Amino acid sequence: MLALKKHTDALIVYTPTVWLDEEIKKEINKKQNSFIVNLRGKLLNDVLVSMITTGQ
């Protein structure tokens, strides 16, 4: 999925428990407009921010 992501696309990874490997987290954090979220409230906020920043 990360290989197909363009810098104008948003990627939000919702993981209620911390199961992501550190290497995967680093790869996600390297990409623009990418978020790792573990709280539902933060998820909603990041969806709204993504819509604003990547809107055309």
C-alpha cells in the first residue's frame, strides 16, 4: 500500500492496540499526509484534516 501511495494521497492507519512493528511505523511516518491513530476521536480529527489538506 505504501508503494502505491502518492504524496497527495492521505493514509490513516487506525490501530486501537499497538500492534505495528517499529519498522512499519517508520515507513508510514516517512510518507506525507500519513497518520497512525489509536483513538477514535483522533481518527475523526485526522480524517477532517486529511480532507482539508488533500482536497482539490
